[in-house]
Amino acid sequence: METKLVVGLEIHVQLACETKMFCGCKLGFNDPPNSNVCPVCIGMPGVLPVMNKKAYEYSVRTALALNCSIARFTKWDRKSYYYPDLPKNYQISQYDLPMSFDGVFEIPVGDEWKKIRILRAHLEEDAGKNLHEGIGHSQVDLNRAGTPLLEIVTEPDLSSAEECRIMAQELQRLVQFLGVSHANMQMGHMRFEPNINLIIDDNGIEYRTPICEIKNLNSFRALEGAVAYEKWRHLEEWKKDHNWTVENYGKQNRGWDDAKEQTVFQREKEEAHDYRYFPEPDLVPVEIDDAWLASIQETVCELPLAMQHRFVHDYGLSDYDASVLTSDRATATFFDEAVQECGLGKRVANIVTQFGLKVAHERQCTIDQLDISCHRVAQLATMVQEGTVNASAAATIFEKMLEDPAEPQAIAEKENLIQKSDAGELEAAVLEVLKANEQAVAEATSGSKKAKKARGFLMGQIMQKTQGQANPQIVNQLLDKHLAD
Ligand code: ZN
Ligand code: MN
């Protein structure tokens, strides 16, 4: 018996706009409940919505990065349903004429690339939030009602829980690079809804289990967990009843219980006609021309995976370092500019990953906000490369750079960190240390297990004597010479 998992993903991305999709209300995360509302977004009769142009631009930019075709004519539709967080009793969305369609996005799976086809990406508005915190009553906060959402729908091309997680993470990195979404998971900026079923080949007979949609997953962990759980559950259900197939059962919606780590039945899914879609009469259709589309095309930056590849091929970085350095656009741009100045990919990567990102993480900011400048990082990398300072001095200089706007060379001189590479000058210190540590010298030359450790000890003593300024390569050469005597 063979099984094949089939998953299509719907991803809702909150766009990084200042205001809502069809009114001028502010988008705020922690504002008091129902403070960012107006007659339009709370659905008063007679009001007229107006489209947020920025949201449309952001959506087209994303769709272009996903290699989608862009519709030259698109309209808005009402999707009707009744729920307390939806004051109009309909959501404005795009039904049969989405703003973009037929794209493809490549994701790295192991050492391979996998093409995930994009069925469509359309714009819509979010609903408000129902809060069930009180005892015996619920509350509704409409601050989120009308928030611009880009819904991206893939073809069922994903075939494992891991692939779903990779797809979601790559999309997060993409929209952050494009500057169209903060894609902050804690703030609910990305929500995932996988549609899942299993194809079972049982001695040449093919069974397809019913399609299940898992609603509203808001973390990568939940997405991966829910898909893995469903894969297991579908096989179990089918084993109990071979008639549990897509032909015999309709779609169902399920939720994810984070604590129990399992999916739970919610309801049989509505078919599209249950929503009574019809064209929104209060909004004009959107028509776009070549010139405008070309201007948006120009705002599509180099994409994160392309940049990651360039760092590996042009700068000789490991895949791991390249992925760390392209995890956000600020870091990637900072790194790239420093390397373009000094040409030292690996040296700059060391400084950025070992010192820069560590401090940025502690201070909860991006590396370009540290006031260290890529110019100074390039200079520091050059100093290490040329042996002007050693690695431990570079760490000290970096730390000083955080407070001191001086050039790294000046800091190194001020702090007495210029590396001593003059063999003649260092020889006296080496001989002194060897003389004072006869036992270590004996062990270092013994060829026994202790030799390596003893040599390390001598090295440490010499570094101490020279206040860390000795060039370790020269010291090693001197040790070779004198230990052999
Ligand atoms: Zn409003
Ligand atoms: Mn939607």
C-alpha cells in the first residue's frame, strides 16, 4: 500500500498599510477596542467604500514576485455570511476576477527546488475579532474589520508537512523583503489554511480521502503539526472505512488544538454558492495600464532566495551563512554593501553573524540601526584580512564601534589593539615564556597526548604577555622554531 499526501495552501497576508482597505481608519495593533472604526468599516447603511491604492500596489508587487499574471481589469464582490465580527454581513473580496493568477514560486526542499504553482492571489478585507474572555458573554472588537489582506492560493502541489512549513517561511521572507507586510506571526499578520487529502494506492486500487480544510493556523509550528496530524488521521479513518472517500463525503472544516496537538471537527464546509457572491455595487472596477504596471515592476527588489544564491556563488559563503544573512532585507542589504566595498565576503559574514546580529538581537533592532555603518564593517574586515588586528581584537573594536563613531583603525590604535607581526619584536616574549614554563615546554615537545594542550597553554601565556596583540601565525612559527631547538 502506498500513500501520497496532497496539500494546497491558502495564505492570508496582512499588508503593511497605514489605513484600512476601504476607509481611512488607522491600522493599529494594541489600540483600545473599537477605537479605529468609522461608519464605513462598521457597516452603517448608505456609506461608500473607497479602495486603498497602496494596498493594491503592494498586492501587485507581491503577485509579480510570485510570477503571476496581473489582471488588467478586476472587480470586487460581496461574500455574504452572518457573524458578529462582520458588521456588514458580507466581506468585500474578489471572486471570479482576482487581481492576479497563474504564478509559480520555487521553494528549497532538501537539495532540490520544487515549483509550487500559484492558482491566484486576490485582495480582500479582514473581519473584526470576537473575544470570548468574559464569563457568560462575548465581546466584539472591530478595529481589525476592514484590514487589507492579500490571499494567496496555491495549487495542491505540496506533498508533506515540511514542504508546507518551508513554503510558509519562504513566503514570509518574500513579503518582508518586498516591504509589503511586516509578516509578524505574533501579531497575526500571516494565517494559513491548508486543504488536505490523501491518495491511497491499495494493490492497484486508488482511493482518495475527503478534502479537509484546517482553518486559521497562525504559526509555522501549528501549520506543520496540523498537516502531519491530518496525514496520519486520514489513513486511520480510511483503514476503518474504505468508503471514507472524496466521492462519498463533502469537504469539512477543522480547527487546530494547540495544546492537544490535534485537529478538531468544526463543520461541513459551505460550497461557494452558499456565500451568494455578487458584484459589489459601491466600488468601481479596477483597470490598470502598462505604464503603471511597469512602475510597480520596478519596485520588485532582488528576491531573498536569489540573493542567498548570489552570496554562495559570488562571495563563497556556506549555504547556512547565506540563509542567515538573507533572513531579513536590512541584514542582507547591509552585508551586501559592506562586501561590495571590501570584497571580503567571508570576513564580513563573520563580523555580521558573530557580532552584529547578536547585538541587534539583544537590542531588538535590525543591524542597520546599530550605527556601525557598512563602511566601518568593511574596514574592520580589511584590517583582519591584512593582519592589522587579530580576531579577538576585532571583537573588541566592534564593541567600541557601537558607542564610538571613530574609524576602526583609530579605535584600534587608541585601544592598543594593533597586532604585532614583527617576528624580532615577538621573539623576546616567546623566549621569556618558554624559559618560565619548563614543564609545559617538555610536554609540548614530548609527542604525548599532553603536547597539544601544553602548546595551547604556551600560546595563551604569550598572548597575555603581549596584551593580545601578537599575530598568532607569527607566534606559531616562532614556537615551531624554538620548541624544535
Ligand atoms: Zn473605518
Ligand atoms: Mn480569504
